[in-house]
Amino acid sequence: MRILVELPTWLGDAVMATPALENLFLAYPEASVTVVGSYVATEALKAHPRIERVVVDRTKAGGWRPLNLYRLAKELGRHDLALSFRSHPASKMLLFLTRSPRRALFDKKGVGQGHQVEKYQSFINDVTGRNDTPGALKLHWPTKRYDRPTLGINPGATYGSAKRWYPEKFAEVASSLSANYDIIIFGGPDEVKIAKDIEMKLQEEGVKNYKNLAGKTSIPQLCEAIGGVDLFITGDSGPMHIAAAYQVPTVALFGPTKHKETSQWMNPKSAIVRKEMECAPCMKRTCPLKTHACMRDITPQDVIAAAKTLL
């Protein structure tokens, strides 16, 4: 049997799909599995031993997308089962163009309430006809070993600026913990500037035991590096879910997004810091009120106190 899986686009969503994928693989233990998706999603999951083929979807890179989807479908070929964790019309077209006899598309409006992990599992249960429950998040990259206790901080959030805390506040937290931890600043290419701002603040405070890795790691290297830290402080982001997959003690800051749907899944060492307010969660990429109060009102002392509860 041949199975084609289109992964969620975002890094965090791809990691949250891993429990459902594990149950899919259990349901079809002899199947040959191909995954297709964004670069970040495929890079994160390609180390799984059940995944035999990985194809990056570049159909939005240029040209007429329907034609690009047709060419991608021809590259992927026909499968016995083709399913997508996405609900976009382009995904429906891609599955159709593979001419796979059995196709299934995630319906984000039809899976009800609950955590995103549970929604993905409900989708896979509909595909397999089973009633499996989702286990912990799982990634297959080995973890890095550090010489000293290490704190990772992740100031970025790809979704938008509304999810981001402030560099001076991250720096204050990191500085206060630097006597006990070496500091690593994480981030993707879009977070290089905010990471540099944190670095400058740490230098002003006289902190020297830090590394700034923003924009310098591949996705596998990011997984390995986060997986080995002793404490992680982050906003609602893909790296937050990577930390959950490795059961890293994590303080997660939530503002405009729904913590009940996208918080760390099955990480007993996780603490959420958020402020109750009428306007949150608004699910907006930028603050519609221009106040950013849901993140602005979170103090370094709030985060340090949450970290101490984990330690």
C-alpha cells in the first residue's frame, strides 16, 4: 500500500500533527509513505523512519499555480491513499490531480473544539476507521548535549507581531538567569533583528555566556539544539512545539492566540503565562487596538516566577 501525506504548512502545526501521524502509521504498518509539504514542515519530520520519500511543495514560488500543482501531482504519482492535513482548495486540487482512488482532506471547520492535536487525530480516525487517541508529540532528531545548564529563549513568532514579546524583556529574564544558565537565542531568518536587540541588551548588562543562533540553524539543527536545553522561554511558536516534543521545561507566553488550542501538548513541564482581558484572544496578526496589551502587560517577573515553578 502507498500513502501520500500532505503536511501542515507551519512548523508548529506539523509538529502537532505527529501524534496523528504515529497512529496513521500504526493503522497501516506495511504502507510505503511519501510526505509533501512546505520546506520547514518536511525538514522537521523527514527523519521519521516510516517516511520513505520527501517532496517539498514549491508551487507558490512562481508561475501559474494550477499548472505547478499539476506538475507536482505528476511528480508525486498515484497512491492508494492520499490525505492532507490542510484544508486549502489547492490541497484538494493536488490530491485530485494525483488520481489517487482514496482521498481525504482535513476540514478545520468540521472537527469541532479542542486542542489542534485532537483535531488532527479526529481527522485521521475518520480516515482509518479507528478510535485512536493522540500520544505525545514526537520528533526523531537527536538532541544536542551541552557542557553546562542551558536556557533557550525564542523571541520570534512567524504568525505575526501580535504574538511577540519584547526584546528588552527577554533580555531582562535571560540576564537574571545567566548566573545559573548559559543562554542561547533562537530564531529564524525573520527574527535576526529582534535577536540582535536581545544580544545588545545582554551586552549592556555585562552578560557574556550567551550565543545568538538566530538565522544560523537549519530546521534539524534547531530541533537538536532546542531538544537539549534545560529550560526554554518562548512565545506561541513552532519552536515551542519542538520543545514539547522533547519534554523540555518550557515557559510559554500567550497573548492573541488560543492557548487551549495551541499550547504545548502533553508536556508536564510546561507553564503558560498570559493575561486575562476582554480583547484576547483576538487571533489577529497585529494588534487591532494598537495597544498590544495582552503581551505588553506580561512582565519579566511573571516569566521568572513561572520558570521557578518548573525548576
